[in-house]
Amino acid sequence: GSVGISDVAEALGVTRQTVYRYYATTDELLDAAATQAVLDLETQLVAHVRRVLGADGDAGDVVVEIVAFVHEHLRDDPALDRLLAPGRIGVTLSGITAPTSIALGRQWLEGFGVDWAAAGVDDDGLRELVEHLLRILQSLVLDPGDPERSGPELRAYLQRWVAPALR
């Protein structure tokens, strides 16, 4: 629904002026919530990948789980959903390969303990891999398919067409 600064202030038990001290507009506040949701998603993602793959996953399995998990959770979180809302999706997706997005994606990949060099991925390759994965996510968001793939179907698709490049 629609949330305003007054609603936020009331929920927090503070005045509107207090909220305005930190966020000049409702958009700024909602963007901050979306940014925090991305950070929360990272924590969930790491836990998920480690739980699902354990010590058995290779570089291909890791990227498959990253793309599938992020895609599945974009619409589940209201703050993340804001990034994909009408009027915002163009801005969000047009900047998906911005340097900050590449840096965040690289941080995520490096956090999984995969020996990327052993997988044949050097520093430039890691940046390109992040870019490629972000472009895959962009494509899945813009056109999820008809019918849209289920989680297992998406993972099988990514295992067939993405994972082999890392094996």
C-alpha cells in the first residue's frame, strides 16, 4: 500500500520532523529500506547457499543458487519489490550493472569460499561473471517466461546453460 512519513513516524513513536531529519522525502526513506533489504538478502543468501550446497558445491552450483535464490526472493520482500515497482523498474534495471552493483555482486561471490582462480576465473573474469549474472537476473525479471519456471526448473535451466561455463 501507500506509506507516508507520518505513518512511519507514528509506527516508530517519533515526530514527523524526526523522520525528516534523516530522510527528506518518502522516496529517500523507501530507498533506504530497499538498500537494507538488499543487505538482509545477502545474509539470507549466504546461509541458504551454505545450507543447500554444504561442502559439495562447485563454482557452477554456487552461481546457480545465487541467481535462483535472488530471483525467487525479489518479489517476496516488500522493500525489494519496491525496486521492481512500476515507475521504478526502469531505473533499477538500467543501473543493474553499475559499478556499485558489480562491487556488491563480487563481494557476494567472494564470500562463498570458492577458489575462483582454480575455476579459471581471474579478477577481470570475476567482474564479468558478476555482470553476466546480473544480466541474467535482469532478463528473468523483465520476462520470467510463459509459463514462468518453478524453482527446480529454473535451477535445472541454469545448471544446463550457466554452470558448465564454470566447470
